[in-house]
Amino acid sequence: MAAVEGIQEPRRPGGYAVRTLAVAACYYAAARLGLLRELTIGSAVVTPIWPPTGVAVAALLILGLSCWPGVALGAFLSVLSLTTPGPEVLGVLVGNTAAPVCAVLLLRRAGFRTGLGRLRDGVALVFLAALGAMVISATVGVGILVLKGSLPAPAFWPVWLAWWVGDAMGVLIVTPLLLLLHRARRPLSLRRWREATALAVVTCAVVPLAVYTSISMLFLVYPLIIWAALRFELAGSVLCALVTSVLATVAATEGAGAFAGLNRVEVMVKLQAFNGAMALTALLLSAVITEQRQTRRSVERACQELAEVLEHLTAGEAPPPRPPAGTDGPGDRSRPTGAP
């Protein structure tokens, strides 16, 4: 049965407290990073990318749903650093905590695997966790601002859209990166390191040119995304998307390059459309490539086993015993570690 992979629930209260505080600290640190770049939509200040949502979803996937108090504590500390807490803070905390929890529940329902080695895993992360569950935090947060009177009612939808997309981008960019780091096992070979270095150098040269030039050349990043996905799968495409998204966000908040001469709403729309399309391309393309490679390895392994059986039958010998069903045979590396 496919299920979300995660660390066993801690049995000792001390271990649980450490995990909860670690989640809260990571959430707060991610929030401080996200607040470095802000945009004003109407009378509300929003962030183009809100990394804490990605941290929260990844933490709940890896450590289990029991760590949700860490998400709530991190959200509270983030709000406390921005404003004096009032009764409305409780509603914001509920929204910011419920959205990642619902995201993980939806992913479990869909049979999500944290290795992101299947197209269905990428689609589930995009449409269930990012675009679906983050509606909760955006609706609750903006609704409270309107009810409190801090935001006029006509500004609800523009601010809601910016809030929702910012939370969704945090899931699309940060969550795959953290899941990838959690599952990292073996280093690259020397030859692959050379190609990875070449990709990094080209990315550092092309992305600033595409983002900061007065001519709209943002499309230049897509060949880099394709190169990274084809050669390094999720690791390459996610890192390339992260670098590009950060530079694009910096340029957008400064009103420079491809975002010069636009008002705040136009900047937000253009930035979020670009970041969203880039993240979707990186995530789904790498998932398709990984799934195809795993399928090819499975077919090659089956052909090799069939050839061995025929060889033994031709020689009049009994075929070699096969590994029990549900276990990996010798040399099988296509199945993600811990996958059900």
C-alpha cells in the first residue's frame, strides 16, 4: 500500500519536544528569509514566495503530522515579529497550520511518495498540496484582515491571489528541495560533478542576464531547466528553479530588468506567472524523466532475468530462484529507499 514515507513517531517526550522546536525554528527562519523581499498590494504587504509553507509541508511529510504544534509555534513567532498579537492572530495561526496539515492529508490520500519519482507524485504536490490546500491559509488570512478592517473589501481578491500564490510557490520550490536533501544518499561521480559545475556556471551567467536585462528574456531559463532535469532529474531542476526564482524575486521587488516600468499589481502578476510556470516545468519534467528511467531499468532487469531462465532451460537445468515478491533483487537501485 502506497503511503507517505516519514520517520517513526517519537516515543519519548524529549525527542518529540526537540522535533517540535526544530520545526518551529526552521519555520521562523524561513519566514525571516521570505520577509526580506516584499510587495505592497493595495494596503497589504505580501511576499512573492513564502518559504515557511514549504518547510511546514516537508516537515510534516518527513517527521509526521504529530509535529503540527511546531508549525503553529513557528507561525506565532513569525506574526509576533511583525505586529502586536491580538485576537485575530489566532485565526491566522489556524489558517497557516491547517493548510500544511490538509496538504499532507491530501497527499496521503493520493498515495504520495516523498521520492517524487513518479509523475503522479509531482501532480499531487502541485495540485493538491500547493494549489489546493494553500487556499485555506489565503482565505483565512485575508478574510481576517477584511473583518478586522485592516483591508478594504474591494481589495480582497487581489490580496487573496497574491497570498495564495506566495504560499503555493513556497510548496512548489521549497518542499521538493527539502525532500531531496532528506533522501540524499550517494555523491556524484567526478564526471557528473564536472557537468554539474558547468551547469552551475551557465546558470549563474544566463539567469541574471535574463532577469536584469531591459529586454524581456525570461524564456532563456527554460533550456537550463530542461538541461538540469534531463541530466540531474529532480536535484538539478529544483536547484536551478530555486536560483532563478530568487533572482527574479529580487529584480521584481527592486523594479529592475524585466519588471521595470510596471506597477505593483503588474509586477506581482508577471513574477508569479513566471515563477509558477518555471516551478511546474521543473517539478513535472523531472518526475516524468525519473519515472521513465525507472521503467526502463525495470524492463532491462526483467529481460535479463528472462534471458537467465531461458539459458538454464536450454541447458536442461532448473531456473535460478527468484527473489520473493515485494523485495528488491540484487543490484536493484531503481526503487526509492523506504518506498512502500
